[in-house]
Amino acid sequence: GAVVSQHPSRVICKSGTSVKIECRSLDFQATTMFWYRQFPKQSLMLMATSNEGSKATYEQGVEKDKFLINHASLTLSTLTVTSAHPEDSSFYICSAKIRGKETQYFGPGTRLLVL
Amino acid sequence: QKEVEQDPGPLSVPEGAIVSLNCTYSNSAFQYFMWYRQYSRKGPELLMYTYSSGNKEDGRFTAQVDKSSKYISLFIRDSQPSDSATYLCAMSYSNSGYALNFGKGTSLLVTP
């Protein structure tokens, strides 16, 4: 149980284009989803917290107009990197949280490379 | 000072050794403590989850929390090459909805 999927697993795009990453909880309802970014040999950096049906809360320094988050249902959250630039190249990981439990279950991550 | 400190390693041990991984933290409000394992280019996988102080054992893994010292540990017995990964400690406050605070992760290599 508690499986989280992400799609796509990797994406290569040209600078200036937008990329959408999907995060799904497959066998449970996720009241809260989190989006992280991880650079090589670094820990996970929280980008934003997303609750179903409400606006995402972004961490300091994360541009909400650049990283659009939509949590439309209890099983799906999307992260759209708009007008991507090479410095946005990173490993993006989502996690999902079950109501009443503190643990988070992580997706397999999406590797983004912006050329 | 970061709220969660973790030695990044790398830590190299021979197969069969007992591995000890540790984190310290500064915020006494943390109540929930977790250990995640992350293989290269994969998402973190939950290994152990502990609430407040005490020990928890699951197979070859034992998690310890000492809230008085603000110190948590993960022990791996009879380590295997397949245990080679980065181990991340994480902790959160008592209220639901708070994000996890992660350590930087310790890179572990178990050699045959």
C-alpha cells in the first residue's frame, strides 16, 4: 500500500518551454502533497505544500508563477515548470500524506533536463 | 544552524557489519521521526517511523529516539551490499500538515 507514482520519469526540454509533472497516489487519498527538488548529492529541498482544493503554499525563494501547482483531487497533484531554463534542471520529487498520519510517501522522482 | 544535522559521510563498511547512522536536531517541538532510504536516482523509501522517544525494531533495522539529547539513530544489523544507499533522517511537528525537516543524508557503502 501507499504507492505514489510520478510521470514522466525523465524529461528533456528546450529552454523557454513548459513542463508538467504529475504526481498520483495510487491506493490512498492524499490530503496533502509536497513537491521537493533535489540537486546532485544534496538533500531534498521543499518547494511547496499542496492541499486538495486550495492554493499551494510556497517556500521562501520559490517563485509561484514559475512553478505552478494544482492539486485538483485527492489523488492527483501537478507541478508545471513554466518557461524552463537550464538552471531548473534537477530531480523533482513529490510526496503524499494520508490524513491523520505524519509519514510521507514519496514518488520515484522526475529528472528534468533543460537544454 | 540547520534544524536537522546529519553527517553526509560517505560511510563504508564490510558486509555483515553493524551500521550506526545518526542525526541531531535543535527544535524540541519535533515529535515524529522517520528514516528514509534513497537509492541513486530514485525517490526516498520510508524505512522506519517513530513517535516521541524510544526504540522501534523492524527486521535488521532499529530506530532509536532520545528526545532529551535531541538525537536519533538508525542501526542496521548484518549489513548487505543491497543496503548501499543514502539514508535520510526526517522529522516533523505534532500538528498534521507540516512538512518534513530532512537531514542532508548519509551515503552508505557496504562492500562484499
